[in-house]
Amino acid sequence: KSLVILISGRGSNMQMLLDAKLPAKAITVISNNPAATGLEIARSRHIETHVLDHRAYPSRELFDAALAEKIDACQPDLIALAGFMRILSNSFVSRYQNRLINIHPSLLPAFSGLNTHARAINEGVKIHGCTVHFVTPQLDHGPIIIQAAVPVLPEDTTETLAARVLQQEHLIYPQAVRWFLEDRLMLTSNSIKIREATT
Ligand code: GRF
């Protein structure tokens, strides 16, 4: 199996995927940000990396087309967004239907979009978390593969809550990708079921 990981920044989720010994024979990392520190991590692990700076493209459509071309050259079975901070056009999302997944730092459908941890604290929720889901044209709304919950504590700041959630992201993203690569995800209407492992 072949996996493409798209990043924009720190790349800690990407790092967990690279270190998870996934059943993938090829992994490629693509960043829209030349300064993403995640690129260094990937290079240090001798992973093929590509940079496609979105600022060099006059429109989202042209950037997405160039990105799709890079991705298609890898013939990936799965594309995993890992802190990829660009909204993708509908045509891009449709092209990779059922093989494009994302990790989002909230318990979707709560807190889609940005600043999830600050919003969770402001709303006074007692439980927060993270979600791995398939990407569909509606932002942060695709079928959910796995979620993890954490408590929100009275003394939490955005930073302490983000750190608690990130620990869980690092567990659930490799799990979700492994299930996908093992062909264990079954999509029925809008919900995902996990098949038993075959031995
Ligand atoms: C993570 O919190 C992820 O859920 C969100 O962006 C952050 C990326 O962190 N989409 P990293 O680059 O994986 O360290």
C-alpha cells in the first residue's frame, strides 16, 4: 500500500504515522509550507518529501490541481491530512473520495473549524477530544472513523487542553490509518464499521 501525508507545520501526527510501522511500502510527505518543521522530521527518517508552496499559485484551483498532480504521481491508496491548513476545493475532495482522511482536534460534529480548544473552554464543555474522519466537501463533516475523549479540567488553558488532546491524536491517527490500510473500514451510509482482523 502507498500513503501520502499532507502537512503544513509541526508534523507531530505525521511523525506518529511514520513511526507506527504501518503496512505501507511507500510513504510520501507533501507540505504547502516550505518552513514546516515536519519536513525536517520526515527527511531525517529518509522519507520522500515535496514542497508545493500555495503562495506561488494564483488561485486555490491551480494550487489544488498542482497538488493533485503530485499526489497522483505517488498512486496512493490513502491520503492523510495531518495538520494540513489549507481548505481543499470540492473537485479535489471528490477526486479522492473514500481515500482522503483528516484528524480534527475536537469531538465532531462539535467545534468544526479553527480554535477548537479555546472554543471548548469558552463553551464550558466538560469533555473534549479528537476525531479522525473521511473528508467530504462539507468541512469537518465526513464519516467518523475513530474518536478519543479527554476531560476538560477547571484549571485548563488552551495550551494544557491542546496538549491533552494531542496525546490522544497521536494514538488514534495511526490506528485509523492502520485500519484503512488493512481494508478493515466498512462505510455504510454515513457510518463506519471496523471489520475484525484476519489472522
Ligand atoms: C493537530 O492538532 C491536528 O488535529 C490539527 O492541527 C494540529 C497539527 O499538529 N488539524 P501536528 O502538525 O500534527 O503536530
